Amino acid sequence: MDETLPLVLCLDDDWRILEILSKILSRLPLEHVVTGSPLEAIELAQRLRPRLLILDLMLPEMSGWEALDKMRDGTQRDDLRVIVLTAKDAQYERLVAANVARVDLFLTKPFDAGELAHHILRLLDLPASEAWPASQGET
């Protein structure tokens, strides 16, 4: 892993989504790690200290909110940027994201690969010129 590049951690229990995220992230100037396990994601977050977390809310073992709390708990991780990427589009979830969980972006599935890539670059303060090519914006 190139430690000079920002690290993105993806947590989703759907392997198809993880494959899509890996494909998108591999085209950007960053490193990434994917997992379907909230427990593994917590361990990875504490050990690797990613700059960005892409988080699903409906997970086995615990909710995405619980996993996020555990990733931040005791580590002073106010610098962790968070994108919620979920099929759950309830008003309640959006309120929690905006007012309690300090989430930077709330996106629903299905999502646009190019839009997600642009948001990732913006949140990591990476140049927009590194953005996902418009002609290749598949999900």
C-alpha cells in the first residue's frame, strides 16, 4: 500500500457493491480496502486510519451507525470523512446523518459512478482533473 495516497475504507455487505466500488476507486489516485464485515471494518479503521469511509447502513452483526460509532470511539477520529451509501432512504436516516453522525454525504443506491468519484475527490481534496472520465461513467 502506498502510504502517500489517501486511504478509503468501504463497508458494505453486498459483494456486488464492493466490486463496483473497487472498480471506481481503482481509477482514482488513492488506496482502498473493502470489507463486508462491520467487525473487520472497525479493526481496519483503527489499524489503518483511513481518511474516508464509504458506509452502508444495513449490515449483519450491527447497523452502519453502530459500526461508525465504534470506528470513532476513543480514537478522536473527527478527521474521518464519511459517505453513507445505502438503499435506505428514510427521512430519519438523513436526519441522523446530518445532525448526529457527522456524515459528509448521504447517497442512495443505485448511484452514479461518476458522481460518486467526484464527491470522493472533493472530500479528499484531490484535484478534479483526476476525476472519473465522463465517457466511462458506468455503475
